[in-house]
Amino acid sequence: MFLPLLLLVCSVSTAELQAQSDNDILSHERQSDGQVGEAERLTEQQTCTQDIHAVLRKMSAWVAALKVEVQQLQRDNEGMFTELQCLNQLILIDQMIITVQISCCHKKQCSVENITMFHTFLCCITTFDIPCLSVCLSVKHLAFSASLLASGQGHTGPFNTHITLIFKHVVTNIGNAYNPNTGLFTAPVRGVYHFEFHIYGHGSTNPTSAELVKNRQQIFTAWTSQPAGGQKASNGVSLLLEIGDVVFLRMRANSWIADTAGHHTTFSGHLLFTM
């Protein structure tokens, strides 16, 4: 009787111990699973943060590279602009040298005006003064108008050869392209110019005539003749002139021309546009 009862108690105790052991194992497994899940979440967060940092580093490197390219492009553009300015200046230098040489050739000597203008131009070049260069060479406003006699009245001619008429009473000379000491107009820029001239004379057996000359080429003529009374002739022309071309009025041989205080005999010209 005692032995079966003892066996029954031992069996119940063993079952309880096994149940408790199973509970402990399950609890430990739950704790282990929770720790593993937390570790996985931490690992995922760390990986995500590392990926974001890697992307940011790549973007920073890309932005830095773009900045370098932009700076290089700016330097290239500045270099190209400076080179273009230098080329323009070289062209202006060539134009000025040609102007001075042609003017000196026509006058057989270099005038003070040409030398002064050339020195001014060189000053603009050495100081890299672009506004100064614009004023010095980029002439857009040119006009002159003058009558034959400085004052009073009188006549010129007749002579047995052609002579250059010098219009001494200067009313307008914007750009100073007309020289009242020589009667010559010298083109400072390439362009189309318009010229007009009016000549006056008294009745005579000699005609009143003059011709407009470009360099050595006769262009247009004004001519009139009558035995008595006042007489007048006029003409005009538009010409394409190169830098250094010279335009002037020439009285024909055996002609005569008069002028009065009313300034009847005049010579005028102006730049229409550059080319």
C-alpha cells in the first residue's frame, strides 16, 4: 500500500517539474527572440543611416565638382573676352597706323593733329581704357560745314591750273575731320558720307566751276557761266570712304569763284553710317 502511493507522488512531482522546465524554456526562447528582433531593428537603422550618409557624401562631391566646372567656365569666358578685347585693340591699332600713314603721305608730312591723335590712342591702349578708345576711334558723329572766305567778300581766280579750294570760315566741325588749313576732309572711319557744295560767281567771260575730288579721282562737278549778274551752281554726292580717304573741292583751271559776307560759297559733309 505504501509503495504504490510513493510511486504516485513521485510521478506527480516529475510531471510538475517537467511542466515548470517547459515554461522556463518557452520564456527563455521568447526573451531570445525579442533580443534578436531588437538587434535586427538596430542593424537596419544603422544600415539606413549609413546609406543616407553615403548618398550625402556623393551629392556633396557632385556639387563640389559642379562648382569647379562653373569656375573653370567662368575663367574660360573671361579669357575669351580678354582675348577678344585684345584682338579688337590690334585691329584699332592697325586702322590708326594706316590713317596716320595715309594722311602723312597725302600731306608730305605728319601734322600735329595726327601725331596728337596717335599719341592719345596709344595712351588709351597702354591704360586699357575702353571708353577712351570708344571716344578716340569709334566715331559715330561726324559733320562739317564751312564757307570760302573767313570774312568780307572777294573772289578767287582765274588761274591757268586747277587749285584746291580752302574753306576758311568753319561753322561746324564735329569730329575735326575737316582741316581748314588745307581744305581737306579725311575720313577717320570706314563708312558712307554725304557731301554738298555750292559755288557763287559774278557774270564774266570765265565760268564759275568746281569739282569734288576723292583722293585723286574727280567725282562730281558744278559749273555755270553767264556774261552778267550773279550766278550759282551746286552739286552733292554720297560716297563710301575707307579710313584715310581724302575729299576736297578743286576749282577748275580758268575759272573763278566769289564769296561774300553772306557766305554763298560753301562746302559741307557728314557721316551717314559706318560700314
